[in-house]
Amino acid sequence: MDQPRNRVFSGVQPTGNLHLGNYLGAIRHFVALQDTHECIYCVVDLHAITVWQDPKELAANTREVTAAYIAAGVDPKKHIIFNQSKVAAHAELAWILDCTARIGWLNRMTQFKEKAGKDREQASVGLYNYPVLMAADILAYRSTHVPVGEDQKQHLELARDVAKKFNNDYAEFGGQDFFPLPEPLILGAATRVMSLRDGTKKMSKSDPSDNSRITFNDSPEAIAQKIRKAQTDPDPLPETVEGLEGRAGADNLVGIYAALSGQTKDEVLAEFRGAQFSVFKPRLADLAVDKLSPMMAEMQRMLHNDQGYLDQVLADGAARARVIADPIVARVKELVGFI
Ligand code: AQP
């Protein structure tokens, strides 16, 4: 079985409120990798139900993420876009890898601790097991690279540990080096976009404040207003990145500007050093509206007028995903000794 050298896999959960962090940390890199890699982009609906999802909203959110991928520039003809629940290999491999992963490894996962909160006993088993399903997503395609935001780094390390242990456990039965160790691609100036209301918290879908995030449903006016209201401090912008230390709100906005303009934070500060936020925020708002609004408008157009097309992309993508994943999972079963 050939091992591809440049196969990218990544996913986004269809849990609503798709935001600027998802775009800058992940989706825009999905687009950039298309020229150099074979890309598989998943709408991870199996992951979404690790916390309760209203079924109608889940279906709408699945189309929303699909439309966002395409509107951002992913080409569904050249690359694969599909939803996870349509390809059985994910769940099947997850079970086998559940028997490879160790409870002690999962107990260290900080995202579970954050998401389960104090009421851990009431969290779903799926939420606990989330990182093993994520390892299965990646390994079902023997993927080599995974573009993600910084918050997923620990899960990627776990996926590598699972791959390593599987290869090792089955080495003498022909499984040596079967799974590649997937490389995380954590790229750009905004690998962890922070809340616009609190620069110490990650921008997230589940934050109760809509002003904490720029979403794919925001109008140009709403984008500009959220940036104008973003939490900052009274000082002007510093000359260098070191001067942003201890200024989380300012650091976040400079990072967003850098990511949207394709610059480094130092280059942004070279242009804006000494500027007050009353000058910087309108410039950032203009840039954000310029870069994001056309994509958001295209996403809305597809959602309103082209639902059939989106469903077709998912069905076609799933069929192509199965062609890759099924033989890999079949080989895994052989290695394990299933007859
Ligand atoms: N704030 C962020 N900055 C940079 N990247 C981010 N990502 C998420 N938030 C940020 C990246 O987006 C991709 C898809 O994320 P996901 O759908 O798995 O959702 P998530 O990480 O659970 O997103 P949220 O917003 O944080 O959801 P809740 O509120 O439910 O916890 C991933 O590559 C992720 O790194």
C-alpha cells in the first residue's frame, strides 16, 4: 500500500457560530495548502455530538461549514470535502484505536477538562474519547499533515502517540511504520485568536457574548462595530512585539491585523507604532470587512440558493473519501487479526 507524502486532513465541527478564529487558525490554511498537497477537509459531525446538538441545527450547521470551506476557496473538485458521519471508517477505526490509546493519555487532555468543567461525571463518554476519534480521522487516510489552531496541538500529539503505539504493537505482524506520524501545521500570526471582550480567553463558538467573536454571519457593519468595541487599553501601540507583553487585547488585535494582511506582527507595528486605538481600530475594521465580507456573502448565497449543491459536494466527497479510507481500515483489521 503506497504511503502518500503530502496528504492533508483537517476538520471543523458543525456547532454553529463559525468565527474568525476558525478562519484564521484553520480554514484559510486549508485553502493555501491546496496547491502543494492532496487535501481532505471534513465537517466533523461525529465530534459535534459529543455535546448536545439540536438535530435541525446540526444539519444546518453542517451545510454552513461546507459553504464556508467553499466560499473561503477550497475547491471541492480537486480536493475532498465531506461530513464525517457518512464515512464509516472513522467510527470503525476509532474503536480499534480506543484499544490502543491509554486512559492515562486521555486523562491529561486539557480540552476535556475545560469543556467538561466541574460536572465531569455528567460529560458524555464521547467528549472524553474525542481525541481518539480525532486520531482515527487523521489516520484513516494515513495523513501526513494536519493544519489546526494552537488549541489542537495536544490532540495532535496524542494522535502521534496512538500511531506510534499501533505501529509498535503490530510491528512483528507487518505493521511497522504503517501509520505515518502526522505533523501539525500551526501556521501564521493568529494561531490562537482571542475573545474581543477578554484578550486572555480564546475566541470560541460557545462564548455567551456574541461581541466576543466575529462570525461568518456578521454584516460588514457588525464586523466594524465589534472591532470598535473590542477590549484594549489606553496606551498607544508599541514599536515592537515585546511591547505587547501583558497587553492581551492589543496583542490580539495586532495579531488579527497581521494575519489578515499577510504580515508579521513586527511589520504591523512598524506601520502603526505610536498610534492610538482610535486610529488603529478603524483601519483594522476596514481590513477585516474587505477581507471577510465577500467570503461571508458567498457563503450566505450558497446557503440560501444552493443547498442542493452543498449536499452534492458532501455526497461526492464522502464517496471519494471512502475510496481512500476503506482499504486502509481493511489493512488495519488484517493487522489486528480480524478474519
Ligand atoms: N480562537 C481560535 N484561534 C485559532 N484557531 C482556532 N480554532 C478554534 N478556535 C480558534 C481552530 O479552528 C478549527 C476548528 O475548530 P473546532 O470546530 O474543532 O472547534 P473548537 O476548537 O472547539 O472551536 P471553539 O470555538 O473553541 O468551540 P467551543 O466554544 O465549542 O470550544 C481547529 O483547527 C481549531 O484549532
